[in-house]
Amino acid sequence: MLRLSVLDQSPVPEGSTAQQALIETVKLAQLSERLGYHRFWVSEHHNTSSLAHSSPEVFISHIAAHTSSIRVGTGGVMLPHYSAYKVAENFRLLEALYPGRIDVGLGRAPGGLPIATRALQEGKTGLGYVDQYPQQIADLLHYFNDSDSDTHRFPGLVASPSVDSKPEVWLLGSSGDSAALAAELGVSFAFAQFINGAGGAPVVKAYKEQHLSTGYDPVPRSMVAIFVICADTDAEAERLVSSFDYQFLLLEQGRFTEGVVTPEKALAYPYSQTDLMRIKENRKRVVVGSPQAVKKQLLELSELYETDEIMIATIVHDYEAKRKSFKLLAEAFGIQPPE
């Protein structure tokens, strides 16, 4: 059976506030749990006024406290900015507080513009800097496994608190590099089709073929993440997606808005032929339509990727339209909350 999960980036609609967007994310997590979605992740973005927060590990603690059964996690922690040891401590604490419910999704993207990266990595970059991401992942798994290897450069170091369970670890990626690393270390892999609209299926296939059963997870697990906008009719979904089209077109051009615009504003924009070509290309990252149309496309996506889990992100201007999109999907797929 296909599992559906949720990634919420806490987008701020034009005219709303970051605080309201955070409140709506918590409400969406509670709704997702009631509807039977499998997991709920939040993202990390820096210095971005149209997205409400930059600290997913803090936010998931709040979300977990306001839900009872749904898995909660990060999509993801941008590990190059941080100490693997501190990340391990954070997530072992979360696992101790909410055992069996915590996911740590990890990425190597900056999550913001270069000025934010310089501030986050102050003193870590410059001449002689070497990419430590693969080593950071290996260190994180070392701490989660309570390894007592004397060969580790910090022998005997324990990430507190010590608990019987451990978080699920997912590497996030939109190309083959992270997939290859996930396979080498034996961890789960999520392909971000909402970032890269092409070429994901061969990447996931290669990950499964190369996955080492002696790693963190003995069996390869994969998912694909994509934008979805579902409405009662195809026409209404097309109206709602116009905000997405506008937002991502401007983003490609290095132009930023103060929030997700209304469909009326997006539809009134004077698009050039080049703009329309870019919008068509960006539509590879989003599934749009009525419940049955969206269900058909998501089932085809699941078959293409040979995965039993799809993670859904939705960016529209209206909060109620966003909640309705998830309700319609749950009804279309007949998913149910666990008993």
C-alpha cells in the first residue's frame, strides 16, 4: 500500500505573518495525523521572508508535543553548517522524548543565500576547506549506534541521552551523489523531485542496487518528494497553482516576494513566452488536478520510482485550500489513521 507523507515548508502567504504560518503548520500536522498520513517533516531555510522558520529540530519538538502518533522529522537539517555531534545529541534527546516517532532527514544544500552560509559556517570555510559531509554522516551514525570503536577520532564519546531506540536517518538529494552516499552507508534515501523534476527514477534504482545491508538500515528504503495541489476540479487546481508558477518563476530570476501571492495577482502578471516555457519546465516538479487526476499521477510516480512512499509539499496562498488539498488526497487514496 502506498504511504503518503507531508513536508511543510511553512510558506507565508502575502498579507499573513510568519507566526501565523507556524500556527498553520502545527494545525496541518494535527490534520495529517487525523487523516492517516505516515510522517510530517519540516524544512530548513535561512534569511527567507516567504518561509517562516530556519530551525526544524526545534520546531519538530513542538509539533511532536502537539501530536500523538505521526512520525515527525526534518526535511532536512543542512548538516555542513553544524557539528555532527551536536546534531546527534539533539535527535537522541528528541527520540528519548518521543520514542519511535523521530526522523532525521539530512541535506548538504545551503538552505539560503551565500551570506547566510558565511554566517552559519563562520570560521569553517575559506582556503584549505574540505567538504566534510560524508564524514559528518558517518560520525552521526557512529553516535546513534553507540559505537565504541577505538579507531574513531573521538573514542568513547557518547551522544546523550542514551536510549534504546534511535531515529530513522534519511539522506535527502536531487542527484546521484547523495544517493550513492546513502547506499554506501546503508541509510534511507529520499529523492527531491520538487527540486529536480527529471532523472530521479534511475538515481533511486541505483541506490537500491548499491545499498549495503551492513549499514545503518539493513534494507533499502526510498521515497520521492513532490509538490502537489489538489482541488475539487482540475480548473480550480490550475487556478491555485498559478501562485506556485509565479513564485518559482521569480525565484529563478533572483526576485523575491514578501509571501505567496494570490492567484489573482499571479494570473494578472504579463508572462513572456520565455516565462511560459520556464513555467512548463517547473511543472515537472508539481502534480496538479482533481483528486482522481492527482491519484493517477501519484500512483504512476510510485511505479516509476518503485517506491511505496511519496512525500507531499503544497504551496498555495489560501490556508484552507491547502488543508482541503490534503483532505481530498486522503479521501482519494482511502488512507486511515492507525488504530
